[in-house]
Amino acid sequence: MSSKTVQPELVVLDMAGTTIDEGLAVYRVLEETVVAHGGSPTQADINKWHGAAKREALRVMLTPEGEEPLSEDVLNPIVDDFRSRLKAAYAERPPVALPGVEQALADLRAAGIRVALSTGFDRDVVNSLLSALGWEGDAVADAVFCGSDVPAGRPAPYMIFRAMERLNVQDVAKVLVAGDTPRDLESGTNAGAGFVVGVLSGASDKEELSAHPHTHLLPSVADIPGLIGVRQAWAKTS
């Protein structure tokens, strides 16, 4: 059965650049942190880690070529520095919901579709983000999953599977995954999701996302209810 004839039971959405406008601060801070700890990343080096777990990005970019990956004892203070820098950046320019996203999530949930947020951020960064947005608890989503919650972040599909487990969705064909980076699309494809949706609201443009398997490209998460007919269906019952 194709994605055109199946309405999803679960929508799994990336956060920064997909549901939240944080001014791409995370990638600027990632670069600053790597440089502060002796690295010299190019823009291409940073771009490779769009949508990835930031802990792993720091480990790889700061491990000298040919040497063993940084130990946890060495990596932990670097990750703490990254978190501090990012929190300062968010205090200076607080993140906001992307236009139309909160209404879209409300429409999906009102139609009985479960919504999960997923991110490469660690849990403490996520908690501060959710607090700043007023998205704590189940205010806008049924669950939130972080790269630190699973054995490997994107492009591994584990956050998607964790969302399915938590929210009792058994058929991956009835899962819609959306994000603004190739890793988001790769994780959806690796999970076998029925809908793999790239959105053009964040880090990657249409050309970059088009190069990766997907079912749809949309301007924004705000367009997802219309894609699957939720607004129209919900209006008929209200």
C-alpha cells in the first residue's frame, strides 16, 4: 500500500530547523567549540553533521587522524563547553516555533495522530529549549527523543523506533518522518517509514535534500496536515 493511501498514525519531527527556528546557532556553536579545543573545521566539515548527534560530531572532529577516538573522560568537558556555549547563544537569541508549526501539531493531534519530536541534542539542551518555547510535558507533542536516548543517532533509525514503541505504533508504513537535513531523510528511509518528508525551513536546500531518497519535499512542517488531508478531515467533524 503506498504512502498516498495510508494516513499516518505517528509523525516524528526533527526540532532545530524543522519545528524550531534557532537561527542555526547550533552549527555556529559547534564550529566555535571545535576551534576552541584545537580543531580547524571547514564549513563542509560542519555541514556533514547536520541533524547528527552533537556529541558524536565533537568526538569525530576533535580526534586526530589515525588516532583512537577521544575517550569519554576527554570528551565530557568538551561536550559541557558546547552545551554552555549553546545555552548562552539561546539566551541571547531565544528560539521560536517556526511559522504555522504549533497549529499544525495541534491539527495532527486533534485528528488522533501521535506526534513525537526527535533531535541530535542531549537531554539537558532539549529541556532548556522546550522550556523557552513553553513546550514542556505534552503541550505540543506526545513524546520527545534525543540522540542520547539511543545507541546511535541519525542516520540510524533508533529514535523513530523508540517513538513507535513508546506511542504504541506497530506499522512503520503508518509513520511519517520529517526533517530539514539529509540525515533526517536517511533515518526515515532506514526505518522503512511510509512517509519520508524533507522540509525546506532549515539547514538544507531543495537541491541537497533531493539527492536523498524521500517521498515528499515541503516548504514547512505547517504543510504536513494538508499533505495528508488532516485539516479537511478534521473540519468535517468539528
